[in-house]
Amino acid sequence: MRRQITITLLVLGTVFGYAAGFSSLRCRAEARRDAFQRHVAALCVDAAREAERSERPAHRTTAAARHGAPEADTGAGR
């Protein structure tokens, strides 16, 4: 009787251990995928902002400067 209980506990520990391990792997894979998607999105946004900067003239127009029009916040300093 004691041997059967020990075997049952060992089997349950093995099954639950594997289940916990696979669950952990799945959660980490999702987090890794989300981090990669955020990284790619940030690269695309930075490239679009850089392309926008290269298309704009280097200085502000005098009309915009006289009226105190603020420049767009590109988030480059963040």
C-alpha cells in the first residue's frame, strides 16, 4: 500500500512538473514574440520619422516662426 502511494505521488509530480514546464515555455514564447513585435514597430516608426525629417527643409519658415507655431513632437528625445 505504501509503495503504491509513493508511485502515485511520483507520477503526479512528474505529470505536474512537465505541465508547469510546458506552460512556462509557452508564456515566455508569447512574451518574446510581443517584445520582437514592439522592437520592429519602433524601428518602423523611427525610419518613418527620419524619412520625414530628411524631406523637410532644414530651417523653419519665417511665417511659422513669427506666429509662434510649435514644431511637431517627434519623440526623438524620449
